[in-house]
Amino acid sequence: MQRFQSSWRPGFGHVPLVLIMALLLYPGLQNIVVYLHSAVTGSYISGTHSVVFISCPNEQVGKIIARTIMEKKLAACVNIVPEVFSMYSWDSEITETIEVLMVIKTRSSKMHELTEFIRSVHPFEIPEVISLSVDQGNPLYLKWIEETVPDE
């Protein structure tokens, strides 16, 4: 009777392979691999930047909030879109109103700080703060956001 013998023996030669597999399979470590790849290749990391939507009751409130966001370096740019018709449910009633919409470009890492700031100054009881991750974009524009909004 012939015995089966494995040629695989544990050793230091297999350690890099095991580490790479662990990095690829573990979600938290997978992000590190993506960041390392980006650093080496210079490619964009999807989700590094965000576009944020905030509605305000009027242009004056929007401008005050926008200026403070810019002064605090929480965003690289704020667009204010005037006269947006809004319809929403509040206190079990359908409400119709005219608002302004702020469109903010920032780093995704600033979302918590930006949201907390909006909640502290916004006149609405529950202000809209909706963030969408940027998947791709003009590399020069995305680099400008990085240079304008410090990642502290």
C-alpha cells in the first residue's frame, strides 16, 4: 500500500502568499490594498470624494451656510441652485415649498464633520444631508478638491 505524501510544507516561502490572500479576503484590509495600488499607479480611488446635497429654505440661509463651509475648509466648492420645488411628507401631511439646493464637492473623509456642522446651524429640524460617492471624474478637478480640502 502506497502512502500519500504531500509536497507542501509550511515555511517562510508561503508567508507572502498567505498575507496577500488575507489582505484580499478581509474587507478592512482590502481597502489598504486599493490605497497602495493607487499610490503606486497614480489611479483614482473610487469614493474618495463626495457630492453632497443640502436643501435650505432660501438663498440667504444657503449663502450663509455655504460661506461658513468654505471658511471651515469642509468643501472645495458649493453651488447654490435657486428655486427648487420640493414636495415632501412632514407630520403626516404633504408639504409643497420652494427651496434652494446646495451642491457641495468635498472629500468623503469630511462627511461626518460636514454633517455635524449642518445639523448645528441649519434652521430645519431635520436638515437634508445626502452624500453620493464620486466614482470617476476629471483627475485635475479631483486633485483640486484634495488640495483645497485638507484631510486632517
